[in-house]
Amino acid sequence: MKLFSDYHSHPQGHRVQPYSRELLQPWIDSARAGGLNDIAFTDHDRFHAGIDFGEIDKLRAANPDLKIRAGIELDNDPQTSGAGRKWVEKNWDKLDFVLGSVHYLDDPTQMFDSVPDGAGQFVGRSIDEIYEDYFHRVRDIAATGLVDCLSHLDLIKIHGHRPCGDVRSIINETLDFIRSRDLAIELSTAGWRKPVDELYPSDRIIKLAIEKEISFTTASDAHSHVQLAENFDRLTGKMSILGVREVCVYDKHKREVRKL
Ligand SMILES: [Zn+2]
Ligand SMILES: [Zn+2]
């Protein structure tokens, strides 16, 4: 089994850096060196100003051996996601793939997944309630009709907080909702470089998703081109054990399932 696709990458990193050949070509070179032949650029929607579809087309023409998908990661930032949604609606036909993410809980000024500072948002609070709240927000993003796939589905575990009670029903309902909307979820190796040191999502969630016949993408959430396909060997092992034998790719929001 050989993984060939990475559907979560941030060429601009953490700031607006307009798309250009200089910015993007190293990502293609790294993808090729890592054995990938299908990648999606999914910069954060707050940096949509840097995305240039013309530059992506030029990159495609110069690298015909790779599928290069135009994408974005739309999140729930209370300050920027309104503009992000409008941009996604406006550019829907040019985009291949949209990720939906929850990075914000009650604090509108700080992503809960900033490491280590975001962990402060969990202090003195009921972890079960935080989990419930988080998965409701995941459903809100899924319900926008503007996303193809949910990223890092159980990101809420990032700092290692675990629910005390049983949160299976909320996770089950969330997966049912995702299935009803015919959305995919990603298998993200990013969790392995975070304090929780665990794949997103957990084995239990993956097993439930398999039962519900939800499709998966494979993803690194690379913020540097050297992180593309990071830990994909380890992911391959995990997928073999769990029985995931196919992944999906997207062309203009149309899902195509590929056997591995
Ligand atoms: Zn994210
Ligand atoms: Zn991301």
C-alpha cells in the first residue's frame, strides 16, 4: 500500500505570501520527492488574499505529472471567517476542495489549538462540556454547505485533555451528520507532532467512520514543504491495521475514490 495524496497543506504558512512560482514550486518538488502525485493547497481562509488561481494554473502546466488541487481551509474564526465564506462562495467553481475546521471555542482572540498557550482555555473547565461544544461547532461548519471534508476532526484533544464521561453519542451524531452531508474526513498525521501525539482522528473514530462508510483523505497539515507527507509510512501502517484500503481525491469538489 502506497499513499500518494496529501490534501492539507499551507504554502503561505502563517501569513499572506502571494502565490508565485517561487513560493509554490518547492512544494511540488517535495511532493514528488516524497512519492506523492496528488496534492491540495489548502491555505487558511484568513490568507485568501494570497491565493492566485492563475499561478496555480501555471504551476499545473509546468508540472503535468502531478495533480495540483486548488483548495482552502475554512475555519470558524469569529473575526475573519465571514469574509472567508464569501470568498469561498465567490470562487467555488475555481476550487477543487474545501476543508472545514474548528480552531475557535469561546475566546475569539485565540485559537484553542495554539501550542502551548491555547491549553489555558481548558483550565478549570469541564472537559466533557468542551468536547460537546467543539463537536457542535464541527457540525456547524459541516452544515455550511461550503466544505468537502472535515480536517483534524478531533483536534480538541490536541493538548492531551480527555473527556471523563461518555462523549460517544456526540461523536456518533457528528459522524452521522457528516455522512448525511456526504462529506469526507481526513486522516491527519499532524497530531503526531502535537502534545497529544496521536493521529487525528482517534482509532475509535476511524472505526466508526468506516462502519458508516465515510471516505477519508490523507493529510499532513504541512506548514512547510518539508512537512508534506510527514509520517505517511506510519500512517500506512495504521491504515493497514484499521482496514482502510482506499482514499479519496477531489476534482472541482467531485470526490473520486482510489483503491490503495
Ligand atoms: Zn487547521
Ligand atoms: Zn491546516
